[in-house]
Amino acid sequence: MGVIVKGKPVADALLARVQADARMLVEKGAPLCLAVILVGDDAASQIYVGKKHETCAKVGIESRMYHLPATTSQESLLDLIQTLNEDKKVTGILVQLPLPAHIHARQILRSIDTHKDVDAFSMLLDMSGDDLVPCTAGGILELIHSTGVQVAGKNCVVVGRSNIVGKPMAMLLLQENGTVTICHSGTVDLGEKTKQADILIVAVGKKKLITADMVKDGAFVVDIGMNRDGEGKLCGDVDFEAIKDKASYITPVPGGVGPMTIAMLMVNTVEAAKRQFAAAHPE
Ligand code: GUN
């Protein structure tokens, strides 16, 4: 059977490091505060945002929550972000997605000061070696690294092209010298592509989209799907039971990639605060 790659131990190790860094920053008097903006009442978003606050408290990062009604206008959201951009006590800003349909999400995300953009979605526009990396994609890379598997030279297939996961994932794998193919809903004969993958990353949101015949023997399979099966249990996009003996490594759902996203958000929040403090206090 392949190795089941669990997120919690890797996430816990990152969080321990973050906690030490956060303590050091606070002792120096450096501002360290994450502002989280949630617009509307999306149930899943409320759970995610709640977990982000809980984790901040656990590792010693101050967090502020702005829960705005679904009817919030573009202008008032932009005004809030402007205020937070200018607030020296706030070192990280995150706007939880999805936003209500009347809001122009791209304009909102672009209005966040890039130094405070702990989701790192602006990385797609301007990628250089030491940029913060988007949380889920960065977390997946940490998970892969934790096993000792190298990305360089591998065929990497990313299924899904979302701005939150698919696109940044493909960019990060490319940066690590993987040979990257991006598949999506318009891909003809998906199985032919996924069968080439040494590293297969699936972020679509369709249960059992990836079946055993679509996976190469010994592949590293990362499942980012978050679906409910017929009995209401959480499941990913990959047919885990059928593939776990064929893959050399596979992430479960739940308990695989999930814990890594928030851990990486904490890493980014502390890193952003460190950089802002260093820029304000040149030696
Ligand atoms: N919605 C789902 N995942 C994310 C994420 O990583 N960041 C934000 N801001 N919203 C999300």
C-alpha cells in the first residue's frame, strides 16, 4: 500500500515554528495582526474563517474579524481595505472567497497592499523567488517536501485551474522544475493526461473523478477535493480506496491537505509582519 500522507503532523510542525516566530516579533514590539473580511453568510466560509481565528489565537497572532452583510457595496468594501492598508497595526489582510456575485472580486483582491496580502493571490501577477505563496498550493508543496520526494524533472499534472489552487499550484511546481500540465473541464481524454503524472494534483470538486485506471503505478496523488458521498461523509475527488494500493503516496480526505492551508496562512502572516517590521526598522 502507498504511504498515506497526513497533513496534521506537518501542519503542527509548521505551527510550532510560527508560534516561536510570533513570540519573538511581539517581544520586539513588532505589529502582528491578521484582519479577516467575510462578506455574507456562506456556511463553509464561516467555518473556515472561524478556524483561521482559532489558529491565530493558538499561535499568538492577534486577529480581527470584519463580518459584513451580503448587501455590502463594492465601494464600502474598498474603503475598508484602504483603511486596513493604512493601519500600521494590521500586518495581514485576507478577504475570504467566494464573494457575493455583485462584488468585483478581482478589483477587491488587487486593492490589498501586496505587503499585507497573506493569501498571496497577487503572486500570480508578479512572481519572484521570495514572494509569499498562496496557502493551499504552498501547503501541498510542504507536504510533498516532507516525504523527501523531489519535484524537479517529474511529470506533474494539475487537474483544475482555479485562481485559489490550480493556477498557483502549477506555477509553484514549475518554479521547482517540474514539467507541468494543467487539465480542466475542457480537457479531452483526461485519463490519458493523468496517467502520465508522477505527481497528480486534483482540485476540481467532483467525487471519484479520478479512478484507478487514470493513475500511473507509483504516482504521488494529492487530493484537494472536499465533497460529500452518498452517506453524507466527507470525500475527495480521488477514489481513495481504489488508488491507495497503486499510488506510492496519497493524501486522504479529510486530514490530508486541509490542515496545511491554515498552517501556511499562519506562516505567511508571520512572514509578512517580519518583512514589514524589517522595512520600517532598517539596521
Ligand atoms: N476560499 C477558499 N479557500 C480560500 C483561501 O485560501 N483564501 C481565501 N481568501 N478564500 C478562500
